[in-house]
Amino acid sequence: MVTLIDTAARPRHPEKANRPDSIVLRKPDWIRVKAPGSPVYNETRKIVRENNLVTVCEEAGCPNIGECWSKKHATMMIMGEICTRACAFCNVRTGLPTALDPNEPENVAKAVSKLGLEHVVITSVDRDDLADGGAQHFADVIRAIRAATPKTTIEILTPDFLRKEGALEIVVAAKPDVFNHNLETVPSKYLKVRPGARYFHSIRLLQRVKELDPSIFTKSGIMVGLGEERNEVLQLMDDLRSAEVDFLTIGQYLQPTKKHYPLQRFVTPEEFKSYATVATSKGFLLVSSSPLTRSSHHAGEDFARLRDNRMAKLGH
């Protein structure tokens, strides 16, 4: 009798394995970052490991991980490390997810306490396999953090809860301080870049948050360099403002591998500044637009500015 053992490692992105390779463009000087490795970085890494946590910093290959972890800032990614979507830009593993960890809310709260975070960002993979898309798990994590460290402000970066009726209401009822959901790109690129999502559903999701609880700050972000036109980005800004979104982030798309959606070009720092000027004029409370801008980069400092800008707008 012969026993067959499959020793081949499962590819991180099986849906991309047969795609043709594309050229990964050389990064310009303004994209380069220092390699991580400071003592505080290693301490943060240890706390993440000890609490069995997944971070989007690692899973998505964020270029800012060295800077953020050296400040004990880590974006927790809940509900596992396997995503049910297969977005063409994303480096998070895709496939069939594992069961939810009932201890995760408590473990996240413990890590937030050990790191001494004044502001924390919680994100997740897409969980289309769950009846509520993971909404209750988000709520449980928010409440666990509130119980452990009541003064910590909480920012969540959620999936779109597409076709998950009632899911958004569960999350909003837990009262995060900031509700972030990224559009990622302009609508003309959705079919190839974000095929499992719907642009106007995402706009409506953000609008609905404001309808349910106007006190919650809303936030969204996009990548540029995917072949979008400037006028498309400006129209996207108008769409977000029609949904009363408070905070917009714009960053450079960086192609993770040769199998991912091909980078079209590196947007110059001057173009990012121009986008910031236009977005501010359109009424966003806060805009972060630079090559290395990411959704949770400088999130704590940005939250303080958001709060101050709202107070100033209200005349306080």
C-alpha cells in the first residue's frame, strides 16, 4: 500500500496562480522606507505573538510597519487571516476561512492594554461565509476593549457586509469612535480590481452609518496608480461627501507580487498634495494624501485632529 502525502505548500493566492506575470516597477526615492528592527518594534511583535493576534500590518505587507510598531501602533486583523474575497490588489491570503476564535475579543483587549494604546484600529478579512459577515464579532471586540481600557478610542475598518441584512446596525450599535470602510479605487476599476464589491453599496454603507449615529466619524480611503483618471478621483470625492464622510485617505498602490494587479504608475508627491487641496475644499474634516498614506497610518494623531476639526466647525 502506498500512502500519498501532499507536501506542496498551498499558494497564498490560488486564484492568481495561473495569471501571467506582470512587471513590478522599481520604486522611486519617495517610496523608500527604513527596514524594521528597533527594540520597541520587537517588543510590539512579541505582544502580538503572545496574544495569538493577526495584524494587517504583516498580512498586507504594509510599508509603514517599522515606523508604526516602533511606536507600539499595530492594526489588529480579526476573524482569522484568510479572506473569502480575492481582490486583485490585496496581499491577504484567500481561501476558506477557519471558525471564529471565541477568545479573540478578550485577547485583542489584553493586547491593547499591554501596548498602552490610546487609539486602536481594528480591521478584518471579509467573511462572506458568516451569516452576519462577522458583524457580531466586531461588536464583541469593541465591547471587550471598552471593558479593558475604557479611555481607548476605537477605529474600525470593516468589510462591506454585502447582502448581510442587519449587520451594519450591529456594528454601529457598539459605538466605535471611527467607522472606516475603504472604497479602494474609482468605480471604473472595480470589475478588475475589486470584483466582489459594489461601489455604490460601499457609498451607501458609509452614508447609513451617519444616518444611524451622526456622532461616529466616518472615513474611507483609496489607492492611486491603478490607471484611474484625475476626474474620476474628484468625482469619488464628491460621492463620499454626499454620504457625509468626514475623513479621506489617498495613498500609492504598491503591487505585492507579479501576479497581482499591475501598477500603472507612481503618482508624484505634488499630485498627492493637489488631491489633498481639492479634497479639503470639498469639505472633508480631514484629508491624508501622500505616497505612503495608509488607512491606519498615524490613526491616533489623526483622530485627535478629527475631533478638534469637528469642534472648530461647530464653533466650540
